[in-house]
Amino acid sequence: MRGMATTWLITRHPGAVEWMRRCGIRSDVHIPHLDIAKVSRGDTVIGTLPVQLIAKICEREARYLHLSLNIPAEWRGKELSADELEKCAATLEGHYARKTADEI
């Protein structure tokens, strides 16, 4: 078991990495895809992950911070720079998710 909590940045987008650097937000590990088995209690995971993965992060008693944006329709699907992320009012927001018994 590790003694120190780890901050994970999960992104394949250079603009997000640069935006985080400009904001003074540091991560211990930067990878494009998360291996949930490596996340430990007390860790922080930062990204734009799907809800089922967020629920698994929360099950492991780690914190999830979502990179939230207000993206104009014409910018969707485009690789955004750090400047464009700032124009989209980028922010990190804490989220908690859990799986329920409801299924279809």
C-alpha cells in the first residue's frame, strides 16, 4: 500500500495539460487512459471520464474532479488549446457517482 495519495490526470489532450499547468494544478501521473486497479483510497483523479468509471473511482474512495467546459457547438469534436479552454470557462468540479441496482 502506498503511503502518499496520488493525483492522476487522465487526458490525451495537450490543451488540457497546458491549461492545468497555467492554473498551477499539479498531477503526479499523466496518462491517456486510466487503469482503475491503480487508483487507491485518497487519490484524486482529474479528467472527463464516463460516469461508470467515475462510479468505480468513488467506490475506491478516491476523489474525482471533472474538467467542465461550456463548449460552443462549432468547437465540438475539435482539439482545443489552453486559450480556447479558458474561453470555454474551463473549471474543475468535484463529482460523485455510484452504480444503482436499476437496469433495463
